[in-house]
Amino acid sequence: MELGSGQIALYIVLGLVLLFVVIALVRAVKIVPQAVAIIVERLGRYSRTLDAGLHLLIPFVDRPRASVDLREQVVSFPPQPVITSDNLVVSIDTVIYFQVTEPKSAVYEIANYIQGIEQLTVTTLRNVVGSMDLEQTLTSRDQINGQLRGVLDEATGRWGVRVNRVELKSIDPPDSIKGSMEQQMRAERDRRAAILTAEGFKQSQILTAEGEKQAAILRAEGGAQAAILTAEGEARAILQVFDAVHRGDADPKLLAYQYLQVLPKIAATPSNKMWFLPSELTSALGVFAKGFGGPFSPDDGGRPAGTSPLGDDLPPTTLTDPAEALAEARRESAAATADATSSGTLSGLPFDPSVELGQRPGGGAVPPRAPQPPAPQPPQDEPPQDAPAQ
């Protein structure tokens, strides 16, 4: 069955109508996502702004013009050369945080609001930094940020854009200025270190002087107390000696003998090459000879030889018999040997010939030791005195 030309033309028309209906339905239905606004124009003029949701448009009459993002945006601008008031060129890069509040103004009031914000930021930054020197620029970031935000917010308000925040990422002075700043900072730190060192040395000196002062005071007090105690001790010793002399009623013979005993001590050190004899030596020898060899005369106020001014009050001098002392020493040695022998037997140690008698079990005989040479006797400086006979 062959179709006529009329039927073919009818099918083509129906297909075109169906395609037109589909395209019209597609263009009539518009879904807007969240945080996005779409500007719609009707026959070339602004009609309305579509918010988030489903919207119906008139096909071929309403046309979406632009889609505007309503979220806060961050734009970083490249570094810009800025001249300070002291004729130094610094490189400053900024970061702008802004948000579109009126999509219609952002589309129709300016062709590209991001480029407009960039150029406005550069010019405002040069005006602000141009009135400051380098040191103020480096230390006044908050002030520069505040002035930039105020100028940008005022200028971009008619564009439907709100500037929320302006930040200076970095301020880079020339390399030569960086070297000078580093030297200045190093010099400042060295100055502070020198000041701190001087302060520490000052405090150390003060504390040292205070400690020496207190130590000197304490030493003086100790020396004074020691001198007082020494004087008191010497005074007491003098009083006791004086009292003992008076109680003993020392006669000239005893004083002359003591005088002769003290004379050898003058040459006690090996460095002494000569003796200095006092002028009283002749009289002292005379008294000594008179006391021991001269006849007793009651008119001289002396006393017979061998008598004491205290009479019979002094107890008689008694010495231990040498034989009894030797026997007592032998008994003590035998007791010590028996004690050591019993201790060695009870300890349970094996026999060792090299040990002492106390380590031999059973108290056996010990090999005799080699005879030891007699110990040298120290020289006697003074002649031995005769012991009183019993």
C-alpha cells in the first residue's frame, strides 16, 4: 500500500508539531537550584528574578538572561606594586570576601562586578598605603583592611554586591629593604641582649656584694666572740695557775728549775743557729745552785730540802711492782688467746696455716714466726728523772 504525497506531508507536519510541543514544554519549565537566582527577560526587557524552586515560563517569550550565585565568594587578586610615602615600592596581594545581594543590579549595573571589585581594590589600596610609610604599612594591617572594606562596601553597594571582609595576604618590600630590616632587627635584638646581660651582671654584683657584706659581718662577729672566749679562757687559766701557785707555795728552787726547762725550747726548730740568753740567767742559776747546794738558813725564809709547804696533805706516790705488772699482762694475753681460739673453732672455717692462731681448729700449735728486729727507740730530748723509791 503506497502512501500519497498528502499523507507524507501530514506526517511531517505532525512530527514538527510534536517536536515544537516538546521544546515548548522544556522551555516553559525551569527548575532553579538553591542559592542561585536567574534573571528572566520577556521580549528583551527585564521581567522578574527566579528564586530556588520550579517555575513556568512562556516559551519563546520569556528567556533566562543570567544565573547569579548568591553564596559568599572569595577572590584572590595578584600582587600589586604600591608606593609608600617614603618612596618605597612594596608588593601587596589582597583577598576579598563578597556576596551578591541584588542579582538584578549585579547583572544590569555593571558588566563584570569581579573585575570592577579588583580595580577598585587596587586604586583604593594605593590611596591608603600612599599616605603611610613602610613601617606603618607593615604594622597597620587592620587599619588598611578596615579602610579598604569601607570604601569597597560603599562603591559596590549600587552593584548589588556586599563586601564582607578584606585581607592583606602579604606585604613584600624590596630585597634591599629586607636586608636592612634584618640588620636592624638583629641590632635591636643584640641591644636587648646586651641590656639583659648588663642587668643580670648588675644584679649578680649586687647579690655578691651583699653576700660578702653579710659574710664579713658574720666573720667579724665570730672573731669577736672567739676573742672574747679566748680572753675569758686565758683569764681563767691565769687565775687557776695563780691560785695553784699560791696554794702550792712554790719556792725559788722550783721556779729556777722550771726556768731551766723552758730554755731548751728556744732552739726547738732546726732553723735556729744561735741562742739568746736573757740577762736573768745568771741570777736564776744562782738561785738554783743556792736551792740545791747551798746551806739552809732560816733567816732566808726558805725551807729544808724535801719538805712541802702543804705539809702531809699530799698523798704518797705509789708505783706498781714491775713483776706484778708483767704477770698481769701475761694473764691478759693468755685470756685473749683462749678467746680467739674458741672463736675460730666455733666458726667452722677450714684450717689455713697462713692465718693467725684464732683460725686454727682445736687450738693447735702455730709455726713460729721469724724474729722481728727491735723497733727503734725515739731519742729522748730530756734526761730521765729518777723515780722515787718505794
